[in-house]
Amino acid sequence: MISFLLNDELQQISDAKADTTLLNYLRETQHLCGTKEGCASGDCGACTVVVAELNAAVAPDNKPLHYRAINSCVSFLSTLQGKQLITVEHLADESGLHPVQQAMVDHHASQCGFCTPGFVMSMFAFYHRDNQGKHPVDREQVDLALSGNLCRCTGYRPIIDATLSACAGEANDQFIALQNKTVESLSKISEAPADVLTGINSLFMPGSRKELAAVIRQYPDARLFAGSTDLALEVTQLLKDIPQLISLSHIPELQGLEVNELGLKVGAALPFSDMEGALLTHFPELEELLWRFASTPIRNQATLGGNVANASPIGDMPPVLLALEAQIHLDNGLARRVIPAKDFFTGYRQTQLATHEWIEAITIPFKPRNSKLRAYKISKRFEDDISAVCAVFMLQIVDGKIVQLTNGFGGVAATPASVADLNNHLFGKCWADKATYALGKAILEKAFHPIDDVRASAAYRQKIIVNLWYRFWLETTHTIETRVINTGEAHA
């Protein structure tokens, strides 16, 4: 049974299909049709809703509830367990429109209206962001908050203006007024014992390592998922039925984030939005890649474990893990083992995962001293798009000589891949010498045999690999910035 609040009303579901999406539940069961279906793949934002959950962070500036915008089209019902679901129908009250809705009216920010509910819900989540009111809101924050919403009528300026206006001050709405009641209701739900093996028509939600191992052994054909942003596409795009699902989102061992003297240990089911602060603290060079990884609603659900487990050759994080020499922690409930990321991917969508095994965590070692890290993503759209080529390089230099050169590539082979010959042949050479660059170029020209597809031709990919190598060499040997990450704002 799944228990949650729909606005302020307790809902308990025990008779839905395991692969029911949140969008279909809202529109077909609750008849709440303000939430729209646009792309059915988490790209357009028309289906955006907000979930509020008890805030696990204990920092004094944080509020007791944490609000997340998510894409309901790629979310299964288990996403709602122990949370409050808020849709566009719940925002206005007897006093009138919610402040974010009123701002959309005041700034003439809606035209055809199809995308408007999704924009409003992303604005609402930003309105209730943690530490809201503590720091001035700026354009960059708004751009990130709205990064998962597309508009094809009005253009974005009035929507951005509306968000800047509505979210400038302290949050003050009926949700704040009812906050204590909501926290009390969610606490009761979270304290109730969970019945793991009798989920809604074979949707299982184990709460511990032991329970997960038991469910996997009892239902070996069930599919494992955490954020579901990739798996749900089999339902929404391929129209498949997934009869048995096991959610990993309620297991504390998979939700952890540990920082020690050696590096980061990230729980496999921890959403990207919960890990990116720590990741960027220690690896600030990854900021652009994370920004471009996916929209805010997707990052609120997608997990590092999922990005690794699906073994996509165009996943954005595996090249990072290869370059940083990360390790994958595997578990089957009886024994644990650790595999280097470079050995984890064995073929197209194939990995070292054995029967009854799951990814528990990923360890990312800190960069060595005197190192330089760069991550590059080439795609047709700057944001929210799949890579044509992703390249990550980490270089360690001592006295001008190369002592380590690790790398990771995506979009150029059947698996995420690295080129060991770069380190083997360039070790000990002077990094600043143009001959070093030329040798690396010669190695990379022969390293891969990419394919043609809708995103790029093989020849284009091959050229990009070499060009990114040149870009990396230029950035780390010259006082030059080769990228534009802030286009600024137009001024009259």
C-alpha cells in the first residue's frame, strides 16, 4: 500500500498497476487534468508537479519540508510514499490566486496555456526552496529552476520576470500556514510499518538491505529502479508493461552521502540534487556538466546509481567516474564487492552486475595534488539533451611532467570508455610541449570507431574527440578560456 497526502487529504493506494505513472494516476484516477502530457519523456515540463517531504537536513536555515519539482510522466506511484503531492489545482485558495500564479498574470506570462501549469509548479517549488528568503534571488537561479520547462508561444522573458518577482521575498502562503499539520501527517505515515511484500500489484518497496535481498530472490524477474527517469520510458515511449517493480528509494543504505579523507561515497539511490552540492565542493570543474546533465525536475529524481546501472554509452556521469577512477560497490545481501569503474561496463547495456546483485554506492576519490580536471559535453541543445560526445580528462603534473592522465568518453563506443594509451605513452612527457599534444591527438584519432546516428555522424564524433583534446591542452597550458557558460542578459 502506498500512503501519501494529495494536497491535505490522506490517500492510500493498494489496487493500481505497478507501472502506473503519476501523470496517469492524476488525470485518469483523480481527474486532475491541469497536469498535462507533452513529451511523455521528462523533457518538456508540461507534466511538472511538486512533492513535499520531511526535510532530512538539520541545518537551522532549512525548513521542515523540502519541496521538489518532478516530472510526473516518468514517475511511478511509489515516488509518493510518505510525501505530499501538490498539483496546480491546489495552489489557489479562498483568498485568490497563489503568488506565483498572480505573478504570471501580472507579467502577461501565459499565452496558449498548455505549458503554464508546469511552469507554475516549477515556480512554486522555487518559491518554497530551502533557505528561501536568506539570499537574493538572481537570474541564474531562476534559469536553473525553470530549466525543465519549455514554452513555444510566449517566450521566456515574461515567465522569468514573473518568477523573479514572485520569489524575491519570504514565502507566505497557505502551505506555510498549514506546515505544522502537514509535518504531523507525514510523520505518522513515515512511522507506520511498511508491508514490503504486498505492494500494489507487485510494486515492492523494501526498507532495508535484508528486505531488498529477500524480495529480489523471491521475484528475480522484477525490475529495480530508484528515480525511474530512464526505466519509465519503456512504459511511456515503448508502451511496455512492467509487471513487477522494486523501488530502491526507501533503503537508508542506498541514500547515504559520506565525505571522508579519501573522497565521496554516494549512495546509489541518492538523487542528483542531493549530492551535487558535495560533488561541486570537491570537483567544481564539473559544474557545467551537471548543469547540462538534465533539468532540475530530472535531477530531483535521477540517481548516480541509475546512471551507472543502465550502462548507456551516452550517460553523462560514467565518463566522469572513469576519469576520476571511481569504484562501484555491489551487494547481494550476503556479500559485498567493489569493482573499478573501468571494469564495470562489459558491453552495450551490459555490466558486471551478477544475479541478485545491486549497486549499493559509488566511491569517487578526491583529485590528486597538482591535478587539472575538465569535463566537456557536446550536444545539439545546450541544456537537457543527450550527448553526441562527452569527454572528461584528469591530468596530474609534477615539475611540468605528466605523472597521470586519466580520461573517460561517452557517445563514441558501445560502452562508456577510457583510453589507457594516453597515460601509457604520455607518462613523463612535458605537458606544455606541442609534441605532447600531437602524440595524444594521434592516439585519439585511432582510439574509437564511433557510429552514425541521429545525433551525429561518425566523422563528426571522431573530429570532436580530437578537438576536445586540443581544447583541454589549450586550457591547461595557456591563459585562455575556451568556453562560454554565461551568455549574460540583453540590455536596452
